[in-house]
Amino acid sequence: MTTTSVTAPGAERMNMARITPLQPPYETPAGEEVKQMFGEQTPYVLFTTMASSERAWAKFRAGSLLDGRLLSLREREIIIERTCARTGCEWEWGVHVMVFAEKAGLSRQDVAETLRVPADPSRWSASEAALIRVVDALHERSTLSDEEFAELSAHYNSEQILEIIMLTGHYHTISYLAAGLALPLEDGAARFADYEALVSS
């Protein structure tokens, strides 16, 4: 059994911004949206970096799939955390674990299981194992076999399947942004190292 063991891409450049984030007081249209989203909280650096470009911010916001209409919060977070784990994106994985894992009913062991490669289907319900398998297939081969699609179809309808594939693709994009920009990890966000020991044997 192996586990993902990843140093966040660009970790050696943690304090060097490749693209300067939008700075306070955020007095641009995108900056105003950032302020509304985060209130008194310091905005996450991914958001202020994207908001440095009005076009990039508009595209970034348009890609959101977090309305909760088709998938439960738990299902959504399994997809997102597994996708980010497979891409090695500690920044986005850590933020989602910090903000959503408990709300989604994901235990500390569940979170650790998103790092296990190959996955252990016995750790998940049948529908959740299908999600993990789809994320892995899309990450590794950029496609789904007939068997993988049939397994997913046993648990989810066509509209949900489109949502699952789009969500996986969207968080590949987010992972590329966070890694390509070498974003510094957020204070208080989860770290891979905090969970890897739970799936190391």
C-alpha cells in the first residue's frame, strides 16, 4: 500500500508572489466582491490573486459549482479533496479540509483516505467509492471506461454525472492555479503531513 506524499508545488518559493495579489483596500469591482465574500476575514491569497485581473476574476467566479443543488456537501467535498490530493495541491486541499470537512461529516480518517493511493474502496460507501474511482480515472487517464461510467450511473443520474465530471475538472484548474502561482499555504489550513500517517500502513 502506498500513500500520496507530496511537497506542495512551489513550496520552496512560499514567500515570493509570482503575480502580485490585489492589495487592500480592494477598490476595484473584483475587489468589492472579494470584500463581500470574506467580510472581516483576511481574503485567501488565491482570491486576491485572481481579483488582480477583472477578466480572470469573472471567469473564476463563473466556474463555481458549489450551490449544493445536485450533490450533498459530503459528496462534493470527497470529489474536491480527492482531486486536490491527486494533483498534489496542498493549498486547495488544506483550505477545503479546514472550512468544509467537519460540516460535510468527514472524519479525520475520511480526510486522510482522500490521500491514499491506490484508494481503499472498503473505507467508503459504494456511491462514495464510485466518486473516488471516477476522480482517479479522470486524473490518471482523462477518461472513464464503460465499467467506471456504469458504476457511477448506478448511484447518480445524468445531471449529477455531468456535475461530478465538471467539478473534477474545475478543481484541476484550481489546482493548476494554486500550484502554478506557488501560493503560500493559508494559516490554519490543513497540511498533508498532518494526515498521511493515518494511511501509511
